[in-house]
Amino acid sequence: MTFEFAGKVAVITGAASGFGRAFAQKGASLGMKLVLADVNPGALAQTVEALRAGGAEAIGVPTDVASAAQVEALAQAALAAYGKVHLLFNNAGVGAGGFLWESSANDWSWVFGVNVMGVAHGVRVFTPIMLAQNEPAHIVNTASVAGLLSPPAMGIYNASKHAVVSLTETLYHDLQLAQAAQSAQAAQAETAGAQVGCSLLCPAFVPTGIADAERARPADLRNDSRPTRSQIAAGKQLQRAVQSGKLSADDVAGITFEAIAARRFYVVTHPGIMATVKLRHEDIEQLRNPTDPMSLKPEVKGAG
Ligand SMILES: NC(=O)c1ccc[n+]([C@@H]2O[C@H](COP(=O)([O-])OP(=O)(O)OC[C@H]3O[C@@H](n4cnc5c(N)ncnc54)[C@H](O)[C@@H]3O)[C@@H](O)[C@H]2O)c1
């Protein structure tokens, strides 16, 4: 089953920069109506303005995805503007680096609030809306190759993205089960079953604003203490790695929309990474101690 984009409604979180903005531009080029959400209202307004200037139908809804109530309000705003939601990108994400034991409670709350609870709220709020519409719909959760590997000095980010991987694989199974039951009923009632799918996006390093994620940290989750040596080193390493990324955010958007059209689940934008993913899986299967992915190939350092 394929997915038609023209005239359909896309909701995108983290839409004011990087991948989110590239998804919005790609969606606009395909004739989609856009509901853009971001915690940065200024950058969000500029993004919406630029899309409208290009002829797109778009609204901006300032949203902190870590807030259950704000994600619920986002869904209401989307339905009020366009009546339906066909495509959801749970994409907003942030990171904090350094040795695990040096990370603060605020670091954990902030990164898990956005990367894990943001995706959880999106799935919880939008999936029932999509199922009730009884039309083709799709959810894309942005994880990372950091959800498939465990590179050192980025433990909170890794753990949050591993959570997104497992959450999204489970969502896939849950949707299959729920819709098999629905199709059986629909066959009896001679109506079409629902067609809600999902994909897991796992990019490696790509030049975006991710290395400057601190700009989006709320004041009440800032750290009082100065960054440690491992945190400073991790920040510099991230800056370098992100800037050296070969693919652009537009490339990632193109690959992702192709995967949605084909209803493909795993979207791995840098396939060179798969050898290292395989090695991790073999470590587990053979009960070997974990291999440090950063000690391997240059492309493995693409764990962004
Ligand atoms: N760029 C990479 O190398 C890379 C690689 C793998 C995965 N990712 C993931 O891609 C996603 C998008 O990141 P990006 O690289 O485009 O970075 P980015 O910093 O350019 O964009 C992220 C956007 O999310 C917004 N945001 C931050 N906190 C938010 C919140 N609480 N609620 C709503 N919006 C919020 C920011 O304001 C920003 O506009 C993230 O989930 C990130 O972890 C990025």
C-alpha cells in the first residue's frame, strides 16, 4: 500500500530547524497542508512565513513536546485548522553529552522529557485520531543511529533514542494487531479498515542545529555547575561530527518521504552504519563485551 501526500495534513514537531524544517519544505512541495510545532516561537514564525511565501498552507503552533497538555493542544489546533491529520513527525529532539555519572538530574529530565515523552505524547494523542479517521495515515518517529548503538560519552541521548526505537517497533506491532481486528470487523460491515502505519527514522550525523540544542533548554532545567571536562569534550566532538556530515537535512527528508510512500518501517539514511549495528547484535548474541563503535569506522562516528 502506498501513501498519497497531496492535499493531506502533516503535523511536524521540531519544525523550526534542521530535519523538521526540511520535512515541512518537502511536504509543502508535495502539496501537503502543514501544522508546524516548535518550542522556539520566533524561529517557528519565520519558518511558517517562509512556507506561506512559497504558496504553502501552513500554521505554526508553539509547543513544548515534553508537555502532555501542549501536545493535546497541538492536536486540537491541527483539527481546528484542517479537520484531519494524516502524517505525524515526532521529530523534536535534544542532546546532552559527557560521562553518564557526571550528567545532572536536570540533563536526564530535559533530554528524556523531549526525546522520549515528546514521542510518547505524540503517539498517545494522535494515533487514536488517525485510527478514527479510517483513512491512510502514518507516524514517523525520529530516533538516531544512537538508538541502534551505544557510543561513549552520550549516554542519556543513547538511552533516549533506544527508547524511541523500542517504542516505535512496539507501535508497529500494536497497529498491526489493532488493525487486523478492525479489518475483520470492517469485512463484516463491508467498510474499509483503517490504514495507520509507522516508520522509525535513524539518521547518522547531519549538519543541523542539534549540536546547539542547549538553546532550547528551559530555564528550570538548566545546570548550576560549570560543564565538566568530559562534557566539554563531548560538545566539541558533536560539533565536529555534525559539521562533517555528508548528507543534508533535505537529503534526509527526501529519503524519509520515499520510505513513507513505500510504507517502509526502518529508515536508515547512512547504510554504512549497518556493519556496526550488526557487530553490536553479534556482541549480544555471543555474550561478548560491547565493542566501542567509535573505535571502528569513520562513518560509525555518525551516531548523532
Ligand atoms: N542532526 C543529526 O545529526 C541527527 C542525527 C540523528 C538524529 N537526529 C535527531 O533529529 C531530530 C531533529 O533534530 P535536528 O538535527 O533537526 O536538530 P535541530 O536542533 O536543528 O532541530 C530541532 C528542533 O527541535 C526544537 N525543539 C527542541 N526542544 C523542543 C521541545 N521541547 N518541543 C518542541 N520543539 C523542540 C528546536 O527548537 C529545534 O527547532 C532530533 O530528534 C535529533 O535527535 C539528529
